[in-house]
Amino acid sequence: MEPGNRAIVRAPRRELYIMSQITETLKAKPPAAKLAPHARLVGVVSTAHFVSHLYILILAPLLPFVRDAYGVSYTQLGLALAAFNVISAALQTPAGFLVDWLGARILLIIGLALGGIAFVLVGLVDSFWFMVAMFALAGVGNTVYHPADYALLSQHVPAKKIGQAFSVHTFAGMLGSAAAPAGLLMLQNIWGWRGAFIGAGLVGLAVALLFLTMRDPETPVAETPARKADDKSPVGWKLLLSAPIVLNLLFFMLIALMSGGMFNYSVVALGALYATPVSTANAALTTLLLLSAVGVLAGGLLVTRTLRHGLVTSLGLVAMAVAAALVGQFDLGTWTLVAVMTVFGFFFGFISPSRDMIVREITPPGSFGKVFGFVTTGFNIGGIISPMIFGALMDTGHPSLVFLLVAAFGLIAVLTVATLPKLPAQA
């Protein structure tokens, strides 16, 4: 065959090959379609986190109305909050084991349903002690949020997106805290405090139904390596009591102590220290809380661009410690006070995604529920201890120590990050 004829024969073959490649490309799913299920999962899990923070603060804005309705003291009303928090602290780690055994999605649906039903019944049944019992039931539901949320995100979100997923998740929880006072008071003005409880309960039930209508996306293969036969990683309680996990538990407890001091006592401490007007102190606290939310999103952007999560967390803790110490030692004036409190708030949020990535990286596959459930119990422990510590400082006339102790807790927390060893599987 002449060369020209061979070229004529080859040309159609090349065209057929090109056409076949185009056809295969068109048949393939676009990358956006593959990522969409993960984005939906992050959205729904973050909505559940919004609900959990809404429920944590559900009683605070309604306290005066509930107290008048039942004719009880604020101390007696504290029994409801105590029941909620003690049950949450005691059962969160067992809930983490259940998450790893039964699955995070079903446990999260059960938790949302328990909380929703409990608060709907608080609004329907006219009994103070029944209300206390329902807060205990809601505490049972509250135990599943951290282990189930983090397990779902860790199992189903690709590695390059997980840091941003954690930041969105934390941001949604902050939104729930911010929305609770205004939203519940609005419902109270329309339907009374019982209607506010019923409305909040229905929100939880609606999110539970939302979970029932969606399926988990496929787990990225790279994210779930099979456990090898010779894997020496600790399991069960041996894993939870290993040095890296215990250090993370201490880290979360110290973070809760820092937030307990700054969020709950900075206004009264500033008034006692420098006669700072309540309006000025509240403005500084408001900017702190707002910048915490902004910091979470900023931290989520950085966490995808670095593997130095321990360094990021340590530097953020040092910045927070310096800011708290400055407030406790110097009368800064209005604008400087707001600026320094803003720095504290920004870095408080900024380190959150890096903090979550540290826990994820030392957790063996299949143990996300129990590990996150265990370490985030530190939030509950810190929340129980902090009022005793900082309340005693205010009662004994040492308001400057409120800020200095917050700074000290921040520096101690750096040690839990700097000395963090790796588990055998990650060493």
C-alpha cells in the first residue's frame, strides 16, 4: 500500500479514537457531582451542631419566665442544668463507643429526636420536676453530637476538605449559641415560654427527619485504610487512656476553662477592676464572640494549606494568653480594650480547626466516635469546674486573677500540644 493510502487509513482510526475518548469523558461524572454529597453531609451535620448549641442555652433566656411560672428559686432551676450537664459528661464517652459500633448517623438521629421530644414535653407538661427529668433526657441526647458529628465528617469528607468541614461545623455551633437568646425570646413573645420550648423541640425533630431522608456518601478509600493484622495501635479504653488522647482531653478541658473565664466573668471582672461601664464591657465581649466565629472560618482556610497544626494551635494559645494578661494588668481604655478582646476572640476561633485536625490525625480508623466523644468530655469537665474557680475569685475580691488565670490556662494548654506524642500507627 502506498504511503498516502496508509495515511488515509490511519486518519479515520485516529478520529474514531478521539471520538471514543470524548464519549467516555461525557459519560464520566463531573468532579462537582462527586463532591456534592460531601458538601450536603457537612451542611446537615453542621445543622445538627447548630441545634446542639441551641439546646445547651435553651433555658438561659427563659429563666425568669420559668421561675415565675413554677415559683421556684434560681438555685432550684439550676437542678435542670445540672442534670443536663452531668448526664452529658457521664455518658458522652459510652456514646462514642456506640457511634463506632452502631453507626454515627443512626445515633445522631436518636440524639436529635431525644432532645426534640424532651423539650416539646417540657412545653406541654405543667410540672417542675418533670422538666428536670426532661433536661436529663435531653442530656442523654446531647451526648451523641460530638462523637457522631466528628465521626461522620472524618469518615466521609476527603482529606483535602476535612479542615474546612471542621471549621464550618464549629461555626454552625457558634451560630446556634448566638441565635438562642434572640430566637427563644422572640418565640416567648409570640407563644409564651412553653411555646418557645415546643418550637425549639420541633427544630430538633425537623433536623432528625432531614437525616432520615439522606444517605451517607461513599467513604473515600484513602480515608479508611484497613487495619493490618500486625497493627500495634491500642484499642478501646487502652486507646482512650493512651498519652496522646489523655493530653487532648486535658487540652479541651483547658480551652473550656479559658472560655468559661472570658465569656462568663469578663464583664463583672472589668467592672470590679477598672469600673468599666457594663455597656463598654459587653461591647468588648460581643466583639470577642463575633471574631471567634470569623476566626473559625479563617482557621479553616489555613488548615488546608499546612500540616503544622500543632504549631498553629500553640501560637494561637500564646496570643490568647498575652491578650488575657494585658486585660488583667492594665486599664486599656475603651478602644484598646475592645481591640485586645477581639484578638483573644479571633485566635480562640482560629485554633479550632487545627485542634480538631490534631485529634483526627492521632485517631485510628474506626475509633473516631469514641475518641472524639472522650476528648470533648473535657468541655463538660471544664464547664463544671470553671464557675467554681472564677466565681470564687470574684467572691474573694481578685478580679485581675480571672484574666491572669485564663492566660495561665492558655500557656499550660501549649504544653499539652507541644508534648503530644503519636500513636504507634502514626509514628
